[in-house]
Amino acid sequence: MPAPSSPRPGSRSLYQELRARIADGSYAAGAALPSTRALAAERGLSRGTVSLVYEQLAADGFVDTRAGAATRVAAGAANRIAAPGSSHAAAHAPGDAPDNRRLSAFAQRLQAMPARMPAPDTAGVIDFVYGPLAGSDFPTLHWTKALRRAEGQRGQRLEYEAPQGNPALRQALQKHLHQTRGIRCSTAQILVVNGSQHALDLCARLLLNPGDSVVVENPGYRMAQQVFEAYGAQLLCADVDDDGLQTAQLPALSAEARPKLLYVTPSHQFPLGGYLPMARRHALLDWAGTQGCWVIEDDYDSDYRYTVRPEPSLQSLDHADCVIHVGTFSKTLSPQLRLGYMVLPPALAGLFAQAKQLGDRHSASGPQRALAQLMEDGSYARHVRRMRRKQHARQQALLQALDKHLGTQVRIQGAASGLHLSVWFPSLPASQEAQLVQAAAQRGVRVYPIRPLYLDGGRTQTQPAVAGLVMGYALLEQPEIERGVQRLAEALKSLA
């Protein structure tokens, strides 16, 4: 039987999403995909279009189809998608993948990684995704006024600006970081970037060579780890407990290979939510100073602290000038603004600015000037306080709903701060995690498995023994949270 033709543009995103969910374990081997009728209704596509996507997945060996039975994920499909050199490794629809011989080594490593495209916004689906914020929370009135003022002050010369960022914004950031995170730095050390992911890419590009070792948290933030892997780095896994990265494992890791860089989320470990205590912060910095290792401190959501007092940032404790502090406005304003910042050691500031200029000249000027005004007149600080109260209320709604509908069937981690919870199901084995995700999806609830955030190679642990989810709440209002958890409880009951 000849392979079906490549998916049309209208179905390509569905093909890519299903491939990605097979690759990351959301659809495990043997799991049934939604029926073509149900998926077509959910996505607003024709049933024929969904059937074409399923046929292409079957032709590529990712699913098994049988007349009168559900379409199921084929054994070994995830490995075939992610295997380096595989003809199916690219995160594109068939026919889109270029010849590997015409690609750089970086591109080939990137091609071998599973796609991580955002799931589409589907009407009626309650989405416990981590990352997006509710559009109604954006300070539209203040932002519009500030942006209008900024655009009205446009100079006579329309020219490229300093790659480090708008001077007024860097001055406002200097003051803000000193007041909120105890950071002492000059404006010359601050680099405005297009979000924290851009900062991580700059770090990997300027500090790593293929074959260098990078210490990462396990479990941890996969988008950061993939940046390092794409540049050819070897990952060394440090396990995580309730207090964050286990710094006692660092000497053994450095005995295996001399790490060039360490990536850590000390203020709210992703995804388990631990808050690195002071003793571990000092131990980490002492180890890094001895090893001559750069430390990336990802401070991605430290504005959301509920029951934990703030500890000094790693940067404020650093006496060896080895910490690169990374922050973002994606969690307080909007990820669509693509605004973040780095506080660099003095020895790196000029080099990073030069690389920023070479890559994109500078970040968009208007939003930088508007944000500087909001920070200078206090509007931004008032917005953050309002958002902290609102997100805490959402978190409490989620905790109460989990207690009401699931009770002792769940165990919670990471409730002291942040915009997500780790939710464990002690009675459900890890092998059924993908089935729980699918059962929830069939009831109109989108939840996200925790297993894909674990890497093999931890010092004392491998994959978790029980199923777990990462549940974000910043996108949802309290009635949606209640309904979503109730449906999740029904999904869990269906697996009993």
C-alpha cells in the first residue's frame, strides 16, 4: 500500500503536535489516540483531514491502525522519533525535512529533538498549562498609556540603539533588582534580552564547546537542557529533593568530568518547587568557585512567593564573579512581550553585548521604553503586588479543589511559591501517567505529565515510581479550576 500524501498545511500542525506528544510520553506506547470523529470536533477540522493525519502517522510507523479498533501508539515510536540520524527525527511533517548532509552539526542535533510547539487554544478545554497568563490580567490601560508616551517621544534619528538595552530600563532594573533580590550591579552588567530562553542561548553559544559538560537539575526545565544539548554539551544530572538541587552530589559529578557550566532554579525549582536553603547556596557557590564553573541562576518566577521568605540571590552571594543571573517579564506581564534580562559578571558583559548585537542588534525599543516608565512611576510594582494576590488565590482554589475531589489520592509539592504545582498520585503507577493524561483529555481537561522532565543518569534516582502532573493555574479562573479538578478526579477513577 503506498504511503499517503503529506498532510496539507491545515493539518500539519496537528501532525506535529501528535508526533511531539508521542515523543514526550503524553501518548505512551499502546495508548489509544482520540477517535477521528472526536478529534475533528475538538479541533474544528474535517474528519477526513484527521484521518489523513492518522494515516500519515501510521505510514511513518508511529501508530498502529486496525479496522473497527482504536488507533494506538506503536511500540518504540517515541524512540524512533527522537533517535539521532532517524529519517523521522525532524520535528516537521513528511517532506519538510532537509537532507542532513546539507545541515550543520548544530542543526542535526536540533533536528533530532522532539518538537515542543504550544498546544492550540481549544474552546471549552480547561488547560492546566504552565507558562501562559490570562489576557485579562495584563495591565492594558497602563501599558497603552506608557507605550503611547514612548512612541510620542521618538527622536529625529531612527537608528539602531545600544545592544545592552534602553538606558532608562537598565537603570530601573538596577534599582528594582537591588530592592527585590539584593543584587548589586552596575548598569553595564545588565543586558536586556528577548526573554530568558534567549539568555540561555547566549550562554550556551558563548560559554560552551561541543563535548563540554553542563550540570543540570533532574528533573528540570527541558527547554534549558535542550539548548545545551543542541550546542553539543554533555549533561550531568544532579538529583533534586524537597529543598532543590542536592549540592552534596556536585563533587562526585565534577570527578566524572570538569563541568563548564551549572544551570539551577534556586528560588523555585522547576518542576518540584524546592527553595534552595542558604547552606546549599553557599555550598554551590564554593564548589563553582573551586571548579571555575559558570553558574546560570534562572530566577524565572521569584515574584510569586506566598509562604516562604526570600533568600538572597546567588548573584548577591557570589564572590568569584561566576553567577549569571537571568530574569524575565514573561511571568508578570506577558510572554508575548519577549522581554527579559541578564546580570552578567563584569568580565562577560562586553562579550555578551557584542553577541547580542551580532544576533539581533537590540530588543525592540518601544516596549523597553514603556516598561521603563512603568517601573519608574511605580505602576509595575503595583501590578506585581496585584498579580501576587491574584495568583495566590488561584493557587488556593487549586489546592482546595484537589483536596475536595482527590483528597489522599494526591500528594502536592511546590506550593510555597510560583505559578504551578507538582501533583503526585501515589496509587497510580508511573506507567499509567500517559493514560491519565489521555483520560483527562477525553473529559475536556488538558494536563501535563511529569515523567518527560526526568532524565536518565541521576545519581540516586531514575524515573519516578508513581504518576505525576505539572499543573499550572495562572491561565484559569477559580470556577474553571474547580470543574477541571472534578473532571481529573473522574479520569483517575476511570483507570482504577
